[in-house]
Amino acid sequence: MVELVRRLDRTEFEVHVACFHRRGPLESAVSGNVASIATFPIDGFGRPATVRQWLAFARWCRHIGARIVHTCELYANIFGLPGAALAGVDVRIGNRREVTPGKTRAQLACQRLAYATAHAVVANSGAAAAQLRREGVPGRKIHTIPNGVDCERFRPVRAKGRPIRRVVTVANLRPEKGHDTLISAAALVAAARPDTEFVIVGSGPLEAPLRREVASRGLHDRVVFLGERSDVPALLASSDLFVLPSRSEACPNGVLEAMAVGLPVVATRVGGVPGLVESGLSGLLIEPDRPDALAAAVLDLMSRPRFAWALGDAARQRAVQQFSFDRMVAGFEHLYHSELGKRAVGSEAGRELAAS
């Protein structure tokens, strides 16, 4: 969403950002001359103050003359889409970026009600679109626009042909990402290739138990936890192989970034991953929860470095051609114009106001 805000054509769109709390590392990416930022702080949907903030958001939409409101993620969907409907915003667009999110029934029910006030809901993969249909969102509302990747920021910088020794994964440390499978596979790989290094980039609630698992297996000198990092492009470019052993995915950015860097990818055949990685052509796909299969795939690519780097080259080409930010932004701009056109609102030929 931040990249979309930064890259929308300013001859066509004036962009404003609404958020619950103005904090975090992404704030600086949109502040200043990129977009105005308005805050509507809430601490839960069951509080009277939330209703006041919801009404304030509707007033703000009317004040800036918003013609499009585009929300992102669960709470923004629940808060922003009905608020935009109350304000009479011409076009209301929701988002769906996951397949099995682990949400409560109440959360899903609230999101379904919010989707009912949207003109369109954007899924970032075919798998996420299928999940929307299963939840009762009409097919006419569903649009699929895959995530994008900055192919200039994420680009190959290492020499090809070197041995494959450094295996990296980039993902939040949550159950659905399958880091436990990776650690089990690391033990199998290390037994055959003791010089292999596994690098885990990301943070999350499972960090402590995963560290304990590494220690219990005696892999402390083989598996490195780097936590959340801002230098992911450099970390990927200094690695030899990317793995993602997830149990559930929609359109994982980590895979896209690894592909853009030209890394061979081993990932699980779940959700939207097969839409990114063509097994045998731009990477290898395996079944989830199979440490033996993951280890076998990693060892296979280690034994065939030329084949591995050919997969990486194909992955880079696929990322540039099909998953660039330019294509993603163009998809959203087309959707914005299309939805405005359906409603024949206003008489302006060019400038619409988008509130995100």
C-alpha cells in the first residue's frame, strides 16, 4: 500500500492517507510531500470513542472531497469502507491479502459486512480471490491484482556459479510460515552438507520457541536469526538459495523479492505460491509440513548449481515481466478509473482524489 501511495500518477490522483496511529517505520515513507496523513486513533471496536472516530473519518472524507477510498487489511476494511459509504464516497475498494488468516468468526462477520459496502474488493492472488468467493463476496466485486516488487531495489549483484551454501528465508515468525519445518530440514541438510548456513530474517511470536528448537538440535552454529531488518535486498543478494516452507500464503512478498534478486526458490505448493513460482522452471515447489522434501530439494539444488542458477535467472525474468511495481500500480489505476466510470461521477476528465 505504501508503494502504491508513492507511485500513483500525481497528474491523475491526489493522495491522502488515513491511519489509526501515526507511528512505525513506514510513516516516513509517506509523510512530507508524498501524501497528507490524517489519524483516527481507536483502541478497539467495542468502545464509544470508536464511533466518534468513525464519524470523524466520514466527515474527513467529505471535507477533502474523496472520490475513492481504498482500504487495506482487516481493521481498515471494517472501519473505512462503511465510513466511506456514510460519507457518500463515489468508489469504495477493499482489500484481501491472505487465505487462512486465523481471524475469529466475529472478525470475519464484520469484514463481510464491510465488504458489502464496497464496490470492489482486490485480492492479491487467485487463492485470496477464491477465499473471498467462499466467504460470500459476489464474483462481480472481486478483482485480482498481484503484489509488486521493486525490481531496481531488488536485483542480482552476486557472481553466478558459486557453490550454494547460504540458505535464506524472509518471513514473520508465525505458525503459518512453517519455520519449524525449515529447522527440521536444516538438521537433515547439515548432516549431509555441514558447511551450509541457514539465515532466518524476520521477527514474531515464535522466535523464542524456534530458538529453543535450534539449540535442542545442536544447530546453533548452522542457523542464524537476524530479526527484522531494513537491508533485505543486500541480505538476499548475499545468499545462494531462498526457501519458504509456509502452510498458507496468498502472494508472499518474500518470494517475489527473492525472484527479483535472481535467487533459486524452494517453496511450498500452497495458496497463491504456484502463481508465482513455476516448479522446475523458476523454482521448485514441495508439499507443506514435509521436512524431508524440503531437505531433498535444497540438497538437489546444491548438487546442481548450474540448474539452480538457471532457475534463479528465470525467476528474475518472471519477476520483471509479470510482478513489477509498474504493473501493480497500473492495475490499481485502471481499477480506479473503471469504477469511477461505472458510476459516471463528476465531470472531470483527469483528477480524482484518492483516500487510502
